Amino acid sequence: MTVNGLPAHVLLVHLVVVLLPLTAVAAVLVSVWPAAQRKLTFLVPLGAVVGMAAVPLTTAAGNALAAHLGNPPFIAHHRSLGQQVLPWAAALAVTTTAQWLYLRRQPRPGGPGRLLAVAVVVAAVGTATVVALTGEAGARAVWGNR
């Protein structure tokens, strides 16, 4: 898979490594700060869903690039970490969408909203962590000593 002669993975990966961590930070803010809930409204679940949708495209492009390179062993760690991104991104998309729907109902303080906020924070931290680790492993595979 190429775009104007460049491997598509190199282009698509930037969508994932920017959008998912940014959405994760915004999701935490929405979970702990009422002003953020009013300002970010549907943008957080939208970012999470778009980021999640970009993961399979990026993974497929990465697999095509690896096949083109002959599946070199130096990308194995990056590939194994990359397989963990989609489940975390899906958790972020589901929890932020559920939180958005819950907050639209004018909820009472406490109650299930607090548990939902905890689930969002866990998904956000997990997503940001696995994206950072995957990106770091990819950068080492490309730029590090092989």
C-alpha cells in the first residue's frame, strides 16, 4: 500500500499517534472536570471512534510494508505491540461514547457516572500507553541500531 510512492503506514500512523493520545487526554479531562464536559461534548467520542477506525487501516498498511521489506525480525516487537492498540482504542471509543450519552441525560452527581468516569480514565491511560510504546518500538525499528 502506497500513497504517492510512500508507504501508507508511514502516513497513517501519524493519525493514530496524534489522535488517540490527544483524545485520551481530553477523555480524562471530561471525566474529572465539569467545564471540559460542557466544552468537549461529542468531540471526545468522535475522536475515539475515528482513531479506532484508523487503527486497522494503519495495521494493514504496516503489514503490507513489512511484507514488502521481507518481514524483517527488527519489527517483531513493534508488530506485537501494534496488535494491542485496537482493543484499547475500542475500549476508549466505547467508554467515551457511553459517557457522552450518560452526560447528555443530565445525570445526578455520583452514581454510575463515577464508575463510567473511572472506566474512561482506565481506557484512556491504557490507550495512550500502548500507542506510545508501539510508536517508540516502531521508531527504534526504523532509526535504532539493528
